[in-house]
Amino acid sequence: MTHLAPGAPALTPLSRFCLIAGPALIAGYGIIRLLSDSGTPGPGWTAGHLALFCGLALFGPVFLGLRRLAPAGSPVRHRVAAVSSVVALAGLAASLAQAAIDLVVGFRAADGPEMSDLFEQVQSHAAVHLVVYSAGPLLFYAGLVALVAALVSRRGPVTGWTLAAILLGIVVMGVSLDLMPVGGMLFLQALAFVGRTDRARVADAQPVRGAGRHG
């Protein structure tokens, strides 16, 4: 049984919800993408990218919540967690911008060729391509891995298994977008475990009503 030390940080209810909902929506995007015509504007494109945008947005509370778990007694790990969360949030902003562009292009384009033309116009700007489509989104994954690695502990809610599942999910999604559902589910398993473990240790730390009373 894992006990919560007095004054130890814990996740907020919002963060615990987002630990599940964020990865689930990303997996949902991957499923919708497989079931619809990729690269063609329509309901499938819009629904999938709305799921992706919302799923990514929920990672904001995830990053902030994980940062709260940084052990105060370890200044180095605390600083690494703080810097990593900033990096992850920067990558999140770039990823959200990319998803938003995908949605706008999907609304404006009448067919696949026009969609390709609009994407080419957007990506022709070097700064946009760098920040939104290449280096920017990589910060999301780099920050997430560094943040989780800084929190790994045998006694805490973040374990080596959590880090391994996150890394595997990133590798899987990097191999092919068709594996987005698998990567999203790996993220879901890893982060839901963090939420469950944190909730359990908080519950264990609650004083039992009537404890310490003597007849």
C-alpha cells in the first residue's frame, strides 16, 4: 500500500480526468482516421481532427498535473520536471496549431486536390513549417518523456512501466499514423495508471473518522 506523506503533492480531479480523456480522444482520432477517407475533406476528417484537437488540449492539465507530482525534496528532479513541462506545453501549442490548421483546411477545401493545395500554401512559409510541422510538435513528445522520467519512483504513482509505455506509444505512432489507435491506447494505459495510483494513495492518506477516540 502506498501512503501519501503529509504535504506531498497530488493530482487535481481535473488532471486525473484528463489523464484518461486526453489519450482516449487521440486513440479515437486514430480510429476515425482509419474508418474514413484520409486526405479528403468531409465528416470523417472534421470529426477526427476535432477529437485530436480536444485530446491534445486536455494534455495541458496533464502536464501541469504531472509537474505537481515532482518531489519537493529533490531539487534536481523538481527543476527537470519544471523545465520539461514548459517544453511539453510549447510542443502542445505547436500541435494544437497544426490540428487547428487541419480543421480550417478541411472546412475550406471542396476535395482532396484542393486540400493538398491549401496545405502546400500553408507549409510554404518556412517559419510555419518549422514551428508547426517539424520541430514544434517534437517538443510535445520530448517534454512528455523528460517529465515522466523525472517523476519515476518505486513508491510514487509514476513508475518505470509508465515511462516504458509512453516511449513505446511514441515509437508506435512514429512508425505510422495508422497505428495512432495503438499509440493512444498505450498512452491511456500508462497515464490512467498514474491517476488510479494517485487516487489510491490520497484515499489511503485520509484519516479514518473516529480514529484516535477512546471510550
